Amino acid sequence: MTADSPAMTARAKNSGAAQLVMGPWTIAVFTWRESIRKKTMVGFLILSLLVIFGATVMTSMMQQDTVSSAAAGGTLETQTKLIKDICVSAISIFGALITIFVSASVVPSEIENKVIYTVLSKPVRRIQYLIGKFTGVQLTILLNLVLMGGLFFLALWAREGVPPTLLLWALMLMFFEFLILSAFTFAVSCTSSSSVLPTIAGLFIYITGNLTEYLNDVAVRAANGTATEQLIGQVAKVLHNILPNLQNFSLKNEIVQGMINDPPPFEIIPNLIVYSLIFSAIGFCLSYVIFLRKEL
């Protein structure tokens, strides 16, 4: 018995370590499968793909109608910028909507269906449950980005004859932008048993996150105004300082105005990744604190 005790203890520790990893991963895979089956999310994805495909087809038809070769150069350049603008905007907007919808619904839907009680009654800690859910959301977001970005990538490659490598960098930064949006929407979802409030909060975070530079302008302009204007300016300054600036993650201007295989500004990419991870960690920690206090 004494000789077997160390081996049994080691096996028990290995089993416990495996459970710490496999528990969240099982929940993540389940969450991913459930998310891709939701009609609303599938509808957003199909609509975004139709927009990208439709923009490509329309500009190709416009190209065929070009008569003068001298005018064709300018027309083709304008058409290419148009398709880039439409498709990048479609990926950004529909990607954000999918991120908000999935992040806002994964926890409330299980509370409403009472599935969460079955899961937490098993040897699964709340932190494992949250890690699994959050990881599953990120897998869903990544899949949608790959599908939307992949179609746009192939369309640009076929049109330009060179692989649009800048688009790959833009898609990567979009994922880290959506990671921040997902983390805070997920945190709000842990406070509610319905997905309505988290969805509204996610839309607010997305809109204000893309308007933080405008908030800074408001604070500067209101500095020398009336007392009311100064109060508004102070509120705008506080929001500018605490809200994540999602506009920093956009390479839309570089894609539309530049060459599709131009290198991105590499010096800002590591900073943006760290910036995203910090805000995402804050959002996830908030979700854990909220969920830990939730009566289930």
C-alpha cells in the first residue's frame, strides 16, 4: 500500500490537472457548436457574405461596361477602392454584430434554459465555466472572421493578381478589437438572465469605442465654455480615458488608399495586441467577479 501511494497520488494529480484543462475546453466546444447553430448569427453571416459577394460582382460588371482604355484606368482604381471600402466596412460591422450577439447570449440563454444548473452541479468550477464560455465565443468570432475575410481575400486576389497580405493584418487586428468588445459584453451578460441588456451594452461599447477621439475633441472645445459645457467636457474626458479606443485597430484607410500588399505599420501592432489583452483581461475579471456573486 505504501509503495503504491506515490503513484496513486501522481495519477490523481495528473487527472486533476487534465480536468482543469478538459473541463473548460469541453464547454468551449459545446458553446461554439451551439453558437453556429443560432439562426440570428447565421443570418448575420449570410448577409455579410452576400454584401461582400454582391460588391465584387457589381464592380466586375461596372468594369465590363468601361469603354475607353484611358478612362478605364481611373475607373478601375475607383472601383477597386469602392469594393475595398464596402467589404472592409461589411466585415467590421457584421463582425461586431456577431460578436455582440454571441457574447451577450451564451450565459443568459443557459440561465433561461436552466442548463447552467446542470453544468455547475458537476465538478466544474465557476471560473472553468466562464473560461470555457468565453473561449467558445472567441472560436465563433474567429470562424466568422475567417469566412468573411477569406471570401474578400480571394475576391481581391482574383481582381488584383497578388495576395492582399495587408488584409490579413487587418483581420488579425479586427479579432483583437472584437476581443475587447466581447469581453465587456460578456461581463454585462453575467449580470442578466436576458440577452437584451448585454446586447444594448455591447452596441454602446462598440459605438463609443469608435468615437473616443470625438470625445476628446468635445473635452478640448468645452474647456473654455460655460459651466454646463465644462461639465459635459469633463464627462467626455473621463469617458475618453477609461473607454477602449477601438478605432486604433482599424486599417481601413490603409487598405482602401494603399496597395493591397503594402506592409502595415508593424511598430503599432505589438502595442495594440498588448492593449487588447489588457482590456480583455479587465473585462473577463469583471465577469468573474460578477458571476461569482451571482446566486445560482
